[in-house]
Amino acid sequence: ASLVAASLQLLLWLSGVPAMNFFPRFLLAGILMNLGLVMMLEWLWIARHKVGKLGLLVIYAQVISSAVFGLLPSVLIGVTVACATAQAQLMSLHVLKFHVSGKSIKSAVHRTEGQKKRLTHLSDQIEAMGLEGHLGEGPMVKFATYLRAYIKENRHVRYILFDFGFVQGTNPSACALLAKLDNTLADSLISVVYANVQQEMAERLARFGIDSSKIFKNDGNFASFQCALKYCEDMVLSSSLDAELHPLATPAQQRSQVSDELIPTYIAELAKGLSCSTQQVEAVAAQGHWACRSPGATLVRQGNVANTLQIGVPGFSEIVERIDVGESFGPAHDVSVDRSTVLCAPECVLYGEPARTSYSVTAMAPSIVLAIPKDVVQELAQKDTDLFNRITCLAARQILRRCDALSQAVELNKGGGWRGATFDRRTAEVTASLFTDDALGSLRTPTVSRRNGQTPPPSNRRSLQRRDSIMEWATNWIEQRRTQIERRSSVPFT
């Protein structure tokens, strides 16, 4: 039927017959009037449920200006109001994706127990803030106001990490506000570092006076965020008497091949790392072989099944573990960088599973490893149960650290958008306490108007907060966490 109707219309148009002359004029006028009335009803009345009060006001202004001044002035009014509305909405956005402290994030560096305890004790000195979206004047003014109020409440902060990995764009005004905020924090004895900064943004920040040494980039061993976080942790530990975890060998000992004269040293270091005797390590090493891996060499690739267990020698190796979780952009995620005893893909040898992560030598120096065949490792279950148990325990600890690293990355990526920013308990409690801070007046936009210039009593301020404010996000985070804990405690243990 549709083909027939289209064919008839085409024939009528090609015939040149003036068909409009055969229809009554009032019929054509009625069709136009009907279309006009339907459009007016649709856009002047029914549209109030779609565009809201502001949009409806703009439509009325355009209709009136079109009737009084003409079509072009009405179009100009519409374009002007649309641009102003879009700018106002952009300036009202929040750009905070996550705000966490050193209590919930750790760098990928494997540290000693003493260093871990010290970092845990001083974890409130480190905080990380991730930004997202487009950084403009309005969002950055809001963020700067929030951060100034936060550091007034939390005076323990000494290092702040800004992560721009989720930022989609910026302008010179935002960079100028960041430079001003950097100076303000420096006056409060707070050091600021920057991670995942785009090259153009880094150049702008440098032009506004921010030291380029504060802007961290990928160095081949660490991602930008991990480099900055490691720097903050190292600065916190700088007053400690603890040495590094396992300093790499001196340049005289760093050779491009295995040194026979240093093999007893390798065995002693491995025995110390595995908490076993040197005789046990010698027996296993006799069935394997020592190898020197060049900087950047891949030891085990993710997804492959390795037939040998490669163990990094403490003090003579630095091995990085990375996992590719199917990201469409960016490098693989850093799991750990370790100078202690590292088992490369132990799941391959112990359980016959493909490697869940990739292991490679860092770019700093060659690494000495002990390669043990798979069957030799499995025979230890009968021949040397003690050493086999120690290897499996060390493998379990590595897998647990891998889970912690992935859990940390997942939590940081949860924030942003409709969900609001991600917090931990420390930052959420401090941020939620900012409800009564008068310095945040620009952030606390009431949803009801004040009459006669009277200020609502403090007890009602919480109910007048914007639901999308940073403080409200922190309060919701605490309430949701409390609800989850109550649910878990109410479930009977079986």
C-alpha cells in the first residue's frame, strides 16, 4: 500500500497537473491552522513537563519576541540563553572523583614491616584527590573552597596528591586557580604533587609557576599515580632510621651475567628471604640454574603457563608485577615493585594455572633470578615439606597483595558521576563535619529562600544542603557504611 501511494504521488508530481487548485482554500488553511495549534499546544503547554520552568520561560520569551520583533531576534534570544544556561550548569558541577587518605591507599612498593607500621601510624599525613570532567573556573573555585575548609579542619595533612587521570579538559583559568591553590597549601606547610597530567596542562601549570618536579610522569617502572604516591610515602619515611627494603647491589656487583663468586651470597639472601637454611636452597639450586635478566626483560607474560619458577634474589633483583584487566586505554595496572624474594607466577607451577599477571625486570639494573623446573618444585612436597610450605605461603602473600592492589584500584574508580565522590572513613568523617563551617557558604546553597535576611538556625542547616554537594556525599558514604555494617552484624553466623 505504501508503494502504491508513493507511486501515485510521484506520478501526480511528474504530470504537472495543478492539483492544489482542485482543493477548497479553506481546507488548506484549516490544515495549516491545525498544525499551528498542535505545535503551540505541544511547545507552550505540554512541554512544561519536559523542559522545566526555565526552559518554558525561554520558550515564552522566544514566542513573544518573535511576535513583536520578528524571527531573527527570537532566535538570538534562544541562542544567548542556551549558552548562558550551559555555562551556568558547567560552573555548578563538582569535579571531585575520589578523596582518600593514606589509610586506604598504598603504593605498589613492597616495604618492610617496620616501614608498614610507620606508614600506618602516619597515614593521615597523605591524602589523594582525583578530579574528573572539564576543569573550568566555577568547578575549580568550588573545589578550592572545599579544600581550604578541609585543611583547616584536618591539620595533620602534609602531602596531597592530585590525580588528573579522569579529566577531560581544562583551560588557563583552571590552571591559574590550581597554581594559586598550590601556593596556599605551601603556606600551610603542605606539599602538593600532580599525577596523570596531560602535556599541554603540564606546560600551562609550569607557566603559572608550579615547579615541574612536582608533576610526575611514567618512568618505565611505575605509573604516574604510583610514582607520586611512592614519593609521598618516601617523604613520610624520610625521618625514619629504617633503610630501604633491599637496596640494589653496588655498581661493582651489578654484572651482565651471573658471578660464580657471588653465588654463596645469592644463596644466603634467598635463604633469608624464604626463612630457611642455606642447605635447603643449595639443594634446590643444584637442580635449577641461576640467570641474569637484562633490564626490562619479561620473565612471565600474563596468560601463559610457565614451566619454571623464577625467584628473584633479594638485593640483586627488582621485579615489577603488572596486570592487564582489559583496559581500552593506558598501560597495565601496577600491582607491586619488589626487591625482596619474588616468586614469578607461582600459580603456574603450584596449580597448573595460566599466569594471572606479568612479571618483568625494572629498567634500573639487571636482576639475578633462580629458575627451578616445575617438577622439581612439585617434588618438594615429598622431599622437603618445610621448604615447599614456605614457598606456598610466600605465593599466598603475593596473591593477597595482588588482591589488595586491585581492590584499591576498583574503589578509586567507583567514584564520580551520579554516584558522587569516593571517600574512606578518615576523609568522610572530616568532610561531613564541614556542614557547620561558615567558610563553605558558597558550597552550601539552600534549597529554600531566606526571608528578611534571616539566617536559618544551625540545627536546620543540614536539611538545607544541596543533595549533590561534597559534604552530602561524605555523609551518605558514612550512612551507607553504617548500614552495611549493621546488616552484616544482624546476619546470624552459621
